[in-house]
Amino acid sequence: MALVPNNTLITATPEDGRALAVKMARLVIKATQPDDEVRGRLRPVYAENPDALIAIGQVVALEFATIAAANDYWR
């Protein structure tokens, strides 16, 4: 599993960078729990948990910060 899609953090726009950050956060979850069935069972638990939702937002924000820096903040 490639954790950095296309092996690059370079994107054309901040919007593309944000989409990449979301994708990378999802890949981290899949890498951490590779069993589709287990992830499916857990989804309702975190979907109703505000702390879990905030935590995933923080993961996406960290991924986006890394991508933004790699793109020199889109000049």
C-alpha cells in the first residue's frame, strides 16, 4: 500500500493539497487497521463520537501542513 499516492506531495493547488491530505489520513487508518470488516464495525462507534471526529480532523490538518510546506505554500 502506497501511503503517499503517486509518491509525491506536490499538488497544483491548495484544494488539491487538502484532498491529498484527506486521502493520506484515510490511508493511515487503513494501514493501521487493514481488516475491512473490523473497520466497518468500528465506523459507527467513531462516527457518533465527537472526540474521534475532532481527532481525525487534526490528522488531516497535520497532513495538510506537511503538504503545504512541500509545496512552498503554493508560492
